[in-house]
Amino acid sequence: MPRLVRHDATGPIKIEPQDKPIFICGCGLTQKFPFCDGSHKTCKDEPEGKLVVYGPDKKTIVEEREEA
């Protein structure tokens, strides 16, 4: 069953448990979940106050609608 999960973050979450920091996806667009792969760069052009729906490839915007 598909579901809509809202993500407001437009960048990764930095975790420093060891010598090298780990970045966890905060936008939901990564192909390497839960790790950030830089896909959040797609979020920078999203219009303010709109709900943006991405397709299964997590790269293509299939719909923009007013935020509820």
C-alpha cells in the first residue's frame, strides 16, 4: 500500500559517533536510505508553501499542490 510521508528537511542530519561523520537522509529522496547520497540538492528549488510529490524514481516531480 503506498503512503505519503511528509519530509520538511532539505538536507542531511549529521551524526558524529566516530572519527568520520555519518550523514543520514533528512529529505527522503536518497537512493541509499538511510544514508545521504546528495539527492537533497533536488529540494532547493521546491516552491515555498507547496506540497511536492515525487515519482517512484525520487527525482521527478509528478505533482505540486497547495499544502494542507
